[in-house]
Amino acid sequence: MPGKLYIVGTPIGNLEDITLRALRVLEEVDVIAAEDTRHTVKLLNHFELKKHLLAYHQHNEQSGSEKLLEFLTAGKNIALVSDAGMPIISDPGSVIVSRCNEAGIPVEVVPGPNAGLCALVLSGIDARVFTFLGFLGKQNKEIREGIEKIAASENTVILYETPHRLVKTLEAMVQVIPDRKMSISREITKKYEETRMGTVQEHLNWYSENPPKGEFVLVIEGGDGLTEGGQDLMSLPLEDHMAHYEDQGMGEKEAMKQVARDRGVSKRDIYNELKR
């Protein structure tokens, strides 16, 4: 019989947030696949757990998945953990889960904290429908395209950002949505946890004078569906609605999917209408 892969959520700061189930699974598995073994060993030492650790990160995800599959096929149970929070969310892990699904190897999730969801509930911004974009990226083009998606979105958007890139991202955002309501949370569950509310412009003013420290989650209120020029996307002809997203760098399929989402119809409906 093959082993089982456990996706184990770990604390994002406060070690008291680890669950009893997570501790039991970490104690019982044969191997722990960790994004950073140096970070994970601190967690294990705190709870007096001694385990075989394997490095599994974005730079070895393909080869690392092969190694993990060998263990699983041999009947070993493995826990997949990230540095903090739920694995796979803006972290490696989807490859090994996909491979396990293909091979018929059982996968079980052990829920834990998630910084994005914690920031969302702290923000007070509408949480009924939201979009998670993770990190926008390091390149100016990636940041610009991400912000254009945020500007066009009617849903709340959640972003992650590092302290050394926060001001740069806010400077780019203020060029497009300066008055959009936003919360910024940092160091969630830790000693210096803080959530600030304001407009994009107000946040830029603050962090330009107060150097960012810690890890940040941005929660941006959804817009009204208007383009930068103030036109309602829903009033555009279908071809122009498509062009709006393709001009932002989206491929045809991605643009078609977003247009379908905007209009509340299926992607096939959009395809059939365009191909008439």
C-alpha cells in the first residue's frame, strides 16, 4: 500500500495557533517535506519533535516531487509544510499533489492559518466575493498588469507584498486607483501585528515616511466595474470588452474567461458569440 501525503498548515507567527491534529500528524509521519528546513526545524524543536526533513521548494519542485513519490510509493507517509501558513498558497506544492492524484496516492489536508484570509477578516471590507492574486511580481510589467486587473475588478482583491517592495507597489497603484479603499496588515498573529485602513494614496503617504517592516497583506476594495477612462465595461461591445483585457497583456483565452466572469455567462457563450 502506498503512503499518504498530508498538506499541513502551520502557524504564521504565533506558535499557539498550531492545531492538535497538525502536531499529531507531524509526529506520526515518516518524512516532512519543508520549504526551508532551517525554518521548520525551529518549529519542530519547539514542540520537541525529531523527524527526517527533506527540502522541497520552488527551485527543486520537479525533482523534489520525484523523490517524494518514491517515498510515498514505498509506503512512507509525508507531511508537506511551508515556512508559515497553508502550503501551496503562493508556495510550492501543487506539483506533488497533482502527481499524487494521477498515481492514486491519497492526499489529506490538515487546515491551518492563512495570512490572506486573516487580513481579509481584519479589513472590514466586503468578504463575500474576493480574488487572491498573491505576489504581483518583481518586474514593472508584472506590477502594472496586476494593478490593471485590480482596477478593473469589482471584487475585493488580496495581495501579498514584501517590505522592500511595498512602497514601489503603492507608487504604481496610486497612478491608477489613488482613492480606492484598502487595508494593509502586517505581522499577523505576531507581537507587532497591525492593520491600517485608508486610501491607496494615504497608505503611500504613510509608508513613504515610515519604512515598512514585516510581511504585508493588502486588501483592496472592489471597484465599480469602470475602466480607467470611466466607461462601464458592461456597456462595451463584446469585441471591445475583450480588447480591454487583451490590451492589459492577457491572452485570448484568459481575456475570454475574464469577460465571461464579468458578464455572468459561460466562457463557451463568449466564444460562440465572438465566432459568429
